[in-house]
Amino acid sequence: MTAAQLSLGGLALAVAVLVSTAVRWWRRGCEMPGAAALAGGLLMGLLSALCTGGLLGVAAHYLVRKATNPLGNKIAGTGSGQLLPQAAPAGMNAGGGVATTLLLIVVVLAWRCCDYQLRRQLTAGIVSGSALGLAGGISGLAAATLIPAANHLGGQILAAFH
């Protein structure tokens, strides 16, 4: 899989989507379902961007290369096409892939059960998380915190079937 890099415009778009969604959630009274949808979407997008292969990694990188970066570059204007440094590999193993796939199933089920507003928050989280997961500092923080947790959880699930 070819590595995707986030552009300055893509970063600006991802942050703008995240901030506007968070502000909209705040103005609606800080409802817990909205917070859960946004956080679940962010987690799903971030873990998908950190996948080293498979359909989730390909889908997240494709979303950034074909949608987030070009749209962000057009909105931000001249000079925004500069690519940020490539994020280091996060170290997700097969167990982490299993945990991420199970999270995907939960997100799909939540999507099917949600109303329009929660679907928007979930989608905004996924788009922002997949882009922000390719930013060096955020992917490094996730590699130190989220990836070990996902690897451990997936390892426990795989051990239960051996």
C-alpha cells in the first residue's frame, strides 16, 4: 500500500470539520449520544488511518488522498498543497486489526440505529480522524496510547479462539 500524506489544506479541512461539529454539539446542549458518535467516529477514523494494510487502511488513505487533501487545498488556497511529513508506522499487529474490525462493526451498527444528526457527527469524526491520523504528532500519540490498547484487546480476542 502506498503511504498517504496529509497536506496543509487537508489538515485545515479536518480540523475545521472537527471544530464545527464540536461547536454544533456544544450549542445543542452537550448531549451524550452526540459525544459518543463524534468520539466513536474519531476513533474509527484514527485507527483506520493507522492500519498498515487491509481494506480499512486503504479506505482511509484513499479518503485522504482523493477527498480531504484536494478539497482542503482548494478551500485553503495557494501553498496549501504542501505535504506534511509522513507519519511513522504505528505498530498495529493482527490483534489490533481484529479490534479495529470489531470497532467497525459497532460503528456500522450505530450508523444503522442513529438519526440524521448522529450520523453527521459520526461521519465528521471518521473524516477528521482518518486525516488527523496521518499527522505526525497525532499518529505518534496514538501509537503510544491507542495502538497498544487495540493490540492487547485484539490479542485477547484471538487468544480466546486458540
